[in-house]
Amino acid sequence: MLTLINPHHAEHAGRQEMFRGRLVDCHEVPDRLHFVRDELQRRAIGPQRPPEVGDAVLDAALARVHEPRYLHFLANAWDDWVALDPANAQRDALPSVWPLPQAHAFRHDRSPLNAAARLGLFAFDSGTPLMAGTWRAARAGAACALAAAHAVLAGERSAFALTRPPGHHAGPGFYGGYCFLNNAAIAAQALRDGGHARVAVLDVDYHHGNGTQTIFYERADVLTLSLHGDPHTEYPFFLGHADETGAGAGEGFNRNWPLPRGTGTAAWRAALDEALQAVAGFGATALVVPLGLDTYEGDPISGFKLRSGDYPAIGAALAALGLPTVFTFEGGYAVAEVGVNAANLLEGFERAA
Ligand code: OKP
Ligand code: ZN
């Protein structure tokens, strides 16, 4: 399997995130990617290369998924943060004030000028630090997703965008959950634009793919599916319920499988089998898998009980769909095990493909 690796990922390395009233060390660290890269190399699971995507092509692909004012914000957020106070150069940017939906009279055309307050226009949590290298890292990551889609359009059976920060929580105009640009959505849209009539996105991360769901919620050409911890108790809390089925032309083209904390292999696999049937019934011609390995029993911030030995069969089940497939790297915070778990799934896919 061809792997596209983000050469700039380490320029995004948050120090601390807000968790239950205090700042704790970030879980989403550069070594996550290094462990996956090294394990794929060790097992010789295909070539690895950086993405080669021109700036204009990348900008066009970003604009297919994200709003212009959001992209403008992201490109300038760090400089604006430092301009607010030179001492901010030593601090990651985190939001602390938000316009809730109840602020009916709020309008973007009179949003605050204060750069710290402006973070709250676009961030939905205080757990996603933004720093000097965030935009460069996120952009290069989106380029990995785009290059993976292009490789599949050119005839590869599958490709893996090995990048961080992750992407599936980023929406058309919002960031959060460690995510800034929605790599999976960018890949899905590129597959559509490259001629695939129906693209399915099957999110297997522990956390609901609220960004991806939102991006495609009113569309019938991209089926979005997510298996995840029940939002009654699990992050990102405000979306991911089973009755969220799409809207307008997209009615019936979003499905969620919220599962209780503690869910083990058998129940998780039963939900996966339903999702796989939905992909087949939709008549998808290509597949995108936001690949989170935080379903693993040893994950420090998640609640499912999958074992390392479960992942090869999950990869094989995905391969059995017989579709050109792009994987994007999402969660997985048991850093020492994330490489083995990712490689197990991707190797299982390759052997069955
Ligand atoms: C990103 B991905 C709540 C702590 C939860 C966010 C978890 C983001 C997971 N304050 N932090 O889907 O793996
Ligand atoms: Zn996750």
C-alpha cells in the first residue's frame, strides 16, 4: 500500500490541552506518526513518499470542503495571536470564549477584532492548541490526503495518508478535537471530482466524525457512516446520535452507530458489518476510511476494548468491499502500540485485497 507521509507534521506539536478544568499534556503527539511509519517500514507494507501537490491544486481542493473565511482565519491565526501580545509567541493559542447558537443577533460581519476572541468563532473546544507551524502542518497533511486520492484515481487499489494533526472533527468552518483540515473529506471530494459517482466515508475512529458528517450532511453523493462512543457520554458529545440521518437531498445518506463505553470486539464487529452493508447498498464506487486506532483497549482517552489481534480481520472486512480505498490517519493515543495496530489493519487489508 502506498503511504503518503506528511513531511511537516512535527511543526504542529501542542504543549497542553484543556481537560476538566486544567491544562494537561497533549495526547496528539508527533511520535504517534513515527511509530506508524516505522512499523509499516519494518513490515515492508508498500512504498512511502511525501505528497507532491502544487499550491494552486491544493488550495482548490481545500476550497471544495472548507469555507473561505475559515481558511483565511487558519492561514492568519498564529500571526494574529502573536500580534495581540508579543509574549503570545511563547504560548499555544487556545480559545476561551464562544458565540453560542443562542446569540441570535451575532453576525460574522461584526465579529470581534481581538485575536483571542476570534479563536472562539471557529474552534468548538479548548483542547486543540494552535501554534506557529499548525497551518503548514495541516496544509501538508491535506496534501497527503489529496495525493492519496489522486493515486487511487490513477489506479492504485489503496493509499494511506499518514498525517497529523488528524482531520475528521474539522467541519466546513470549524476546528476542534485536534483537527483543522478534514483530510478524509478532502480525499472524498477529490474522488468525486475525479469521476467517482458515489463515495462512502466509513469512520472507524473511537470518536464521532462530526466534521465529516457536517460537511456532507445535505448531500446524496457522499454517504457518511461513523462507528463511535455514544455521544451521551463520549466526546465530541453534541453530534453522533443514531437519528442523525442527513437533511434535504442528503436525507438517508448519513448513519451513526453510537456504542456504549466498554464495547468489545463482537459488538463492534456487528456494527461494522451493518456499516459495510450500507456501503454496498449505496453502490459506492470508492471508499474513504478515517482510520482511528483509539478503539484499542489500551487507549488512554477512549473506552472500547478492541485488541491488537482484531485489526487484521477488520482490514480484511474493509477490503472485501472490493473498492478503491483511501485511508486517513486519525486517532490512536496508545503511542507505543499505535504503529502495530495501524499496520495490522492495513496489512489485513492488503492481504485480502
Ligand atoms: C480526536 B480524534 C475532553 C477531552 C477529549 C478530545 C479528543 C479528540 C479526539 N476535554 N479531547 O477523534 O481521535
Ligand atoms: Zn478519536
